[in-house]
Amino acid sequence: MKIYLKKKSQNETNQIIFTLKTEKSFKVLSNAFEKEAKNLSKFPGFSSDFKKTLNISNPDGSSLITAGLGTKEELNTEKLREAFALAIGKAKSLKLSKIFISLEGLEKYFDEERLTEALVFAAFAMNSKLTKFKTSKNKTSAIEVCFTTSGTPSKKLKVGLESGTAQGKALLLCREWGDTPGNFMTPTLFAKSVQSEAKKRPGLECQVWNKARITKEKMGGLLGVSKGSDEEPRFIVLKYMGGSEKKKPLCLVGKGLTFDAGGISLKPASGMDEMRYDMCGGAAVAASMMAIADAKLKTNVIALIPSSENLMNGSANKPGDILTFRNKKTAEVLNTDAEGRLILADALSYASELKPAAIFDAATLTGAMVVALGNVHTGFYTRDDKLATQIQSVEQDAGERLWRMPLTDYHVSDIKGRFADLANMGSSRGAGSAQAAGFLEQFVDSRIPWAHFDIAGTAWNTGNRQSYCPTKGASGVLVRSFFELAKLF
């Protein structure tokens, strides 16, 4: 996809313009279209309401696409992303090969860097669809997007374009990893793909631990879950040191369960194909690292991704089995389908040993989170109020809805084991997501700020909530949030 920024010139056909709803009428957010603005209301179907788009065919055959942003009071960068995404979708449906967007006037309403960052990201987000497994492919080329300014583009606009491009490319990568079916996305293949992407980015190191190394590192949770599959586990380590050597790194941990059938506690057949998405936490963490490296952020970040399948054969975990983790704690496996916390436990133990500034983990962990928040918000758990404030501070710029959930000693007491230190299922009914967070907490050094993000509801099929996400398929959630959070460390 070609996206660029340049000074405005003549003969720029096929335009997208944004409109703002006012008390009595509407306002076009571009000084370059004052003349056209007078006639917009005459066209049937025109509206400046949020998410309303209209294509107006000009006499010369070109298109003018309007994108409504709603009222000024409700205006923010996320609304800009969504409105622009719909306008790009309209342009693609018209089979336009190139579209122009004048930024003149928009800078009055948005920070210039955030302006281009949001628009560029939205353009990338509308360009993802897994088609490589189809024999008859739609060969239409990607739309070319050109942003124009009245003068020479400012440094902030250029920085925003670069940042939006880094995040947009990472988003597409995250979605592709999530959408790829399990037979083409085993732990080994996922690790190879991450390694391949890391090699393209100077300053980003990648190590992949095989089963022998995982065994040597005493990661009993990851080994235990993987026993039910012929595919070996992998442990992926990504390291980016773009900040001061004296600066402690941020540590990102992502669940990389490439397919989850539930093990002996077998899942229902209906919808099981969607368990390819059980690695979306790992995909988000890996993709975030690609974006951080591409944007050359002045920060230090280490990412850890335990990757496995959860299937069943004669060697698989049985309900009641006891596993020993890296930090020597033990847990009863009461339900083999609660496996995410088992592989994350080893990764969080190792993360704590690195003594980072903070640890964030991401996982499609519990169906209970889907019940609690649906596919609108990502729930996160932390006992650290300062860390919670930092997380909430990036919500606006990232455009991802994050909701703090309660984590208390009651939830921890619910996962105490009968024959081992812990149990991987709670003893009381309800609060399943909080109990899972309580389990994970037992593997984090209490002196290190830590937050757990449960993306079970927001990792896929969110197109009915955000116009730049697919109705069916991986969303790429948390790529932007982790990118923004990395700037704080």
C-alpha cells in the first residue's frame, strides 16, 4: 500500500473531505473545499453525523467522498480513524486507484502528529484480508492514499505518518498471524515467522528456544501443555534496546497458543475453528515489537512469547495432574482447557527474573471476560494504581477501550490447590477471569508493577464495534496500546 504526504498541487481528483456537525448545519474541516461546502446539503443522503459517508460524482467522473465526524464536543482521534476508515472503504468499493485528503484546516482540531498517525493507521487497517489460501484471488491493487498540505508538510505531520505506518504494518502482521489456520501456524512456524520479521528490523534481536532449551529452563507449564501435541513448543524472546543502557526495560508477555482444542477437557465442536485466535496475545506482543523497532522509539523493551498447541494424545495432561513451574510452584490441572495460564506462568516467572520496570501480559484467557465485557472493552487487572493510571492514560491516543477489573485476595484464595500450591480452576463459581489473573499473579515478583490484559472478547470479530476492524477475523487489539505504553518507559 502506498501512502505519502506532499504539498498540494493542481488536478487532484478523487477527494475525501471531513464534515463536522454544528448546531444549525455543518462545517467542512478543510479550507480547500469552502466552495463545495455550500452545495453539499443539496445532495440526497448527505449527513455530517458520525460514520455517515456519501460519494458525490463530479461531472468529470471523479469522486468527492464526505465523511461525517459528528459534533465538535465529541470529536477525537478515534472518531477520525473510524470515519476515515469508512471513507476508504467507500473509495475501495468504487474501485478508485488513488485518493487525496487535504489536511488544510484539520490541524485546528487535532495535534498534527496524532492527525496523520490516526489517518495512516486507519488506511492500513482497511487493507487486511487473508487471501493467500484462495486459488482465485481478487487482483485489484491496493488504493494509493495521498495527504496534501497547503505548504511544505511539517515535521510533526511526517513523524505522524511514520508512526502510523509502523503501527499499521504491525497491525496487518498481527492479524495475519491470528487469521492463519493452525496447520500453517504451528509453534515452530510462528516462531520462524517472528524471527524472519525481526531480521528485517535493525536493533531488534530474536531468540527462539526449542524443547530441549525449554526443558533446561524448567518451564514445566509450557512443557506440560505441549505434551498432548506432536508439535513441539517454542519460547520466543525479542529484545529491543533503543533507550539508555541505564534504563530498565519494559517486559511484554504474550500467550502464543497456536491452536486450542481444550486437551482432554475437549471444547465443543461448534466454533472450535476460531481457536486459531488463541495466539492473539502472542501475536499482539510480537507485532508491537515490530512497530516499536520500525518507529525507533527511545525505549527498552523485551518480549516473551510461550507458544504451544493444546491437543490430546496418549501423553496429554489429564485432569488432576500436577505441574511444576519455573519458580518451583506447583499447580493441579483441574481443567486442561485452562491452559493459557499454565504457559504464561513460566514466562512471567522468567520475566520477573529480568527485573524489568514493569510487566504487561496479554492473553485470550477466559470466556468469563467475554461474558463480562463482550467485544467492546479489553479488561485489565493490576493492583498497582499508578500503573493503572498509566494504562488508562494511553486509551485516548491508542483508541482501544480498556477497562480496569478488580483483583483481590479473595480471587487468589479461590485458586489455592488441594494437593498442590495452586489449582488452574477456581473453587468458587463466577469471577473466572479475576481468578485467572490471581493465578498469574503468583508468578510475578510483587516488587515489579504488573498488569494482565484479557483480550478474549476483543481479539477477533470486532467489526461491529470499530469500522476499521473485520467483522470476521483477528482485530490486532493491543498493538497500539502497547506501542503507546512503551513510550512511557
